[in-house]
Amino acid sequence: MPTVSIKECSEYDKNKIKKLVLESLKEIKFDLKKYRNKKILLKPNLLGPFEPKEAITTHPIFMQAVAEIFKKVTNKITIADSSDQAYGRDDKVLETTGMNQVAKKLKIKTEMFKAKNIIFLKSEKNQILKQVAIQSEIKNFDLIVNMPKLKTHMLTGLTGAIKNIFGLVPSYYKREYHIKGNTPKKFSSILVDIYNVIQPKLNIIDGIVALEGDGPSRAGKPIKINVILTSDNAIASDLIAAKILGFENVLTNQFALERNLIDKKDIKVIGEIKLKNFEKPSHIKQVVAPFVAGLFQKLVTKRPYVNKNCKKCLTCLKACPAKAISLKNNNIFINKNKCILCYCCSELCPYNAIELKRSWLGKKLINMHDKMFKKVKNGRRK
Ligand code: SF4
Ligand code: SF4
């Protein structure tokens, strides 16, 4: 039976987190002793060189608390994620996110997996990817501890335990899967395919300070949610996270349920589900009414625009899976016709220089739509 343990925790206090996670491990019947001298991969969300206070990456104190729990049974612990070649500076990611400091204190390893190390895994349940490219380094570990940061995501709605596994896809294939998954639905379906081949036995979500609004990067806003979720099942933990945050439409959850990968009724929840006030991504709020969807959706969808903060670092150019970004006359240019609206450029820009905005026409249309929709809703109420 998939089990999720919910703990309230209002600060990044290492000892408090450690105590709560230990309690949760007992509650979900996770046998720590089974991993004596085993090789453990602690897989945080290390999207890029972001500081802990930005709430984009798993907090280093959260990581330290969990690493100390495993240190009791083994020294073979590695904190690792896959490298995004767009940055080209893996050491900077590990340093800025605070992971190197944790590793140094505890005398454990950190690693950014190399893009060239690839294995292909298959699952009969997959719907889009016949085979999934995964970092081959995972074969070296006896246990993957999935440690996502709880955040909104402009494509999937929410990034939790399922989306965090995308970090184990080598850099080149991340881009390929974005191209294949060129709509929020297709991309979310691909994420569920990836989950089918990698199902971490332990998921510990850092939701003490989460990211609301237009996550998963600097366009989102840190918000205290004060929650730690621990589960033996990634889908179960994401379903409960969505409930806590009042999210109805998380596409990865929806597809996992539609594919019968889990039955909601089977999930055992230990702890209280307290609904939190949480701002959804603007894309989710702006999904237009079904009767105008086909007509307007494309026009009202937010697009990436480069603002004056741009330092011409070219991270976005290297990250864009659709090769829609180029440098022209020393300015960053985005080709709208090539852009597949994956938002990777906005996620990865280190200077918050890519804003997601609507065109003038898009804004007019959404205003008209909102007024119309309000009238229809009010009419129905009468
Ligand atoms: S938009 Fe951001 S990522 Fe792209 S070149 Fe400018 S600063 Fe770098
Ligand atoms: S321009 Fe940005 S949003 Fe468009 S495809 Fe490239 S990375 Fe994705």
C-alpha cells in the first residue's frame, strides 16, 4: 500500500527536520538497516546555480538532515543530479546550491552526472517513449532517494517527485524530450513514461519553503508551506502535495491515474492534509473556457521575451531544445515560429532576463474572455 507521511516543519532547522524525517521513515515502514553499507544516491533538485534562499533547489539543510540519517548506516552516500550543459559549470551549481558544503561537512561525495553516460530503459506501460535515456551512473547505487523541491511548473502545474526524476535524463535527451513533448500534455505524459522506468523507493519532498506562481525558476515566488512529505511512492506523494496546495489539474498526476499506475483509494496518508493558500502558475489560471479554447489558446499563451537584464551569457541559446534562440547584432533573438514554449530558457536564465508575457492581442483577448466567462458564470448562478 503506497503510504505518505506528512509533517509540519516551519524552518530549516537540521535537527528538527532529521527528527521528523526519522519519524516519517518509521511511519512508511522504510527499513533503514536494510541499507547498511549500501550505496545511496541522494537526488535533489539542482536546476542550476541558484542560492538556497531562492527556493528553486532542494535546501542544503534539508539535504544535510537526510544525509545524516543515512550516514548512520553507510558512508557510501553521493549527492548528485545530472548536469545541464547549458551552464557548462557543474562546480558552480554544486557550490551555489550549498551541496558541496554539506558534502564537505559530512565527508560524502557530490557529483554532476556526465551527459555522455547513458543507458536506455524500457517499460511496457510507456505511451510516448519506447525507451528512456537515463544516466548510466544510477546502476552504481542500491537506492535512489528522490528529494524534490515543491514548486509550481508552467508546463505540468506542479513539480514534485515525478518531475524530479527528469533530472536523471542526460542533458541531450532532456532537450529531445522537450521537443517530443511540445505541449504540456505530451511533456507530462513523457514524465510519466520516465517514472515508469525509474521508480524511487523513497521520496522526501522539501516543502518547507516552496515556490508559488510562475515556477520552477526565478519567475516563481518563495512561500512558506511548512511541510515535509515522505513516501515510498512518487505518484502518491505528488497527489497528496497537490491536495495540500489545492491543485486540481496537475497533468502528471492526472496521467498516472488514467494509466492506472496507482489507485487513489489505496493511498494511506499519515498526518493531516491542511489546505495551504498557494498561487498557481499563471498558465493554469489562464486556461480559457472550453468553448473558446481552440480559437484563443495559442494567442493567449505566454511567450518568452528577453528583457534589459540580459548579459548575453548564451545559457538560453545553449538550453533551447528547439534552436529557436540566436545572437543577432549582439542581441538575443527568439524565433517565435520555432519556439515550442517549453520555457527552458526562462527557467535557466541566470539573470532573470527572460520574461513570460502575452502579446498585446493576447492580453486583449484574455480580458474579453475573462469578462465573457464571468458573465456566463454569473448568469448560471442566477
Ligand atoms: S537571456 Fe539570460 S540566458 Fe539568455 S543570454 Fe541573456 S542573460 Fe543569458
Ligand atoms: S525559446 Fe525558450 S520557450 Fe521557446 S523553445 Fe526555446 S527554450 Fe523553449
